Amino acid sequence: MKKIKIIHVLHCVGGVDIYLRLILENINNNKFENIIIHGFNDTKHKFLDKNNQLVKNYNISIVREISLINDIKAIINTYKIVKNEKPDLIHCHSAKGGIIGRFVGFILNVNVLYTPHAFSYLSAETKFKKNIFLSIERIFANNNSILLPTSISELNKGINEVGYKKDKTRLFINSIKRIVNTESLTLPIELPANFICTVGRPSYQKNIELMVKIIHELNKENDLYLVIMGVGHHSDKLSEVNKLINKLNLNNKIILVEWTSRENVLNIIEKSLFYISTSRYEGLPYSVIESLALSKPCIVSDCDGNRDLIINNFNGFVIENENVFEYKEKIKLLLNNEILLEQFSKNAYKSFEDNYEITKNINLLESIYVEFSTKNNN
């Protein structure tokens, strides 16, 4: 039987990179052939399949920022690759990959699955930009495009705000492998004995400034450290975060970790007391799923993605309205109540095991690929 050929189009960094690699490492490669189209400078790591074999990939000028010349080149080159490869399906990821993949798929009459990993208009800090980004999303909705979100919240936004028809949507939630054990830490840092952690570049999305304020309030009464991982790529708010840390005299309480390996991230989460997120929006954050898999309760903001993963008073707490003092009180509660911390830890792992283990969920993605492949729609 001929394999179903799928071309993935994406800027391969962060959670999008993790998502793709988890698909490649778990999908049935006797039934599916995957090809990657990605940026020149997004990742230097090879793409490997389930049998540890190299996956074919092409480099194009896809970048995160809006760049007229690079974007036009990326569309032209993607068109040439797709026309030559003749895939049965395109799976495009995130905003830029989504525009390029859906445009090329429409021109060449190839069905396209679109996974936003948090819609682009959520990143807009002004109403004007939000309306522009939302209008672009609406232009590309439906036709030969099928929305494949990573969470129920993202699915609802796609239907209610972007305008996807329900029959033009499917759902595949982010899932990871069971974490058997974490590797030894290879970073030249010494972790404090008493710390909580987060994964998030200083940016509008991750709202790290709020987290700094929370630690400031906590340390008026407690001795607690914060480790922030993922500082580096696209950290447009790093200067503001550093200024706030200095202003509040928290240099000895907050550790900023540059972009590092996933093994180091897991190791740090495993050694932490629990996980914290102050994000303004998410798709379905891998760092929270990983925390659940490592039996770590999470105290998170009430945004899409976070609220899908954390059940209030079961595996953590969900905090509304960026409430610094509510964060503070819930963190103190877990710090001072070992019985509650232990119960939340057990519930965290159960949440992962019941819902987010990829070997249990990959069959659903395979069935979606089969359903929308061109060869099954002719």
C-alpha cells in the first residue's frame, strides 16, 4: 500500500518544534511519509522518525516576523516544493506556516490541516493589530483548510471568533511521551533548594513581569526562588523584565536560564516544588503537560490552554484577572500544606496519564490524516 505523504510547513522553534518531533517519533511510518518545510535558522537538530531514520526536509526563508521579501520567497519556494512532491495533505503550523501552507494548498488544490498553536491575533497588544491579524485568519478559514487545534479552548475560538464551520474542524490535543526519568543537568548553574519554575521567554504572551511581582510579594514573608527557562529566542520584553528584577532587588531570587535542551527543562521541572504560569494566552502548553507528567501541581493564569489542563483545586490552581495576591496566597498554601501538595501531585500525574500520553492519542491524528488526505477525497 502506498504511503500517505504529508508535508509540514512551519517555523520550527519552541512548542511547535516539540509538537512536530513528537508526531515524527510516534506516527506509523509504514503508513505515512512526512516531509518538513522549515526555516534556514530555526533549528539545527535533525528530524528523525520512529525508527531513528532521517526525515526529508527543505529550508525556506520562513521567519517569525513579518518580512515582505522573505515571506514572498517562502511562498514561492513552498509552492515549488509542494508541486514537485505532490503530497496527499499539508499540515501547517502556527501563524506564518499557516498562511504559507494554506495559500499554497489552495493554489494547488491540496487539503490543509492548520494547527495555530495559539491564534496570531492573541499576540496583538493593540486593538488595531488584533483586528488585522484576525481578518487574515478569517480570510484563510474554511475552503480547503481544516482547523486542527491543540485544545478545546482553541477549537472554540476557531469556531466562534475566526469563523470556522464545525465540520471544518477536528481536535488533536498536545500529547507527550511518558517521562520515565530525567537526565542529569548539563547547565553550569546551581539550583537553589527551594524554588518554583516556569518555561517562558520574556514576552507579551508569557507576562513574566507579573511573575516577578508575585515573587516580590512572596519574599516579603517567605524564602522562595524562581527559575525562568527559555530566555533567548524572541524575548522582546527581556529588558523590561531585567529592569523590574533590579528595581525590586530580586537578582538573588530569580534565575534566568538561556534557551536550553528539553532534557534540562525536564530536569529543572522535576527538581522544583511546582510550576507557575502567568501567560495571557496559550495553545496547550507543553511545559504544563510536562509538569503534570512529572507529578508537579501548577498554579496558572486563567487563559486558553492553561484552563484546559489545570482543574482548580484538583491538580493546581487557576488564577483570574492577573491577581498578584491570589497567586501569592495559593503559592503559600501549597508551600505550607504538605498533605495538599502531595494530593495535588498525585492528581497531576493522573491528569497526564488519563489525557496527554501520545502513544494513546497518536491513532487519532493518524485517522485525521487518512480522513483528509487527497487520495481519500478524490
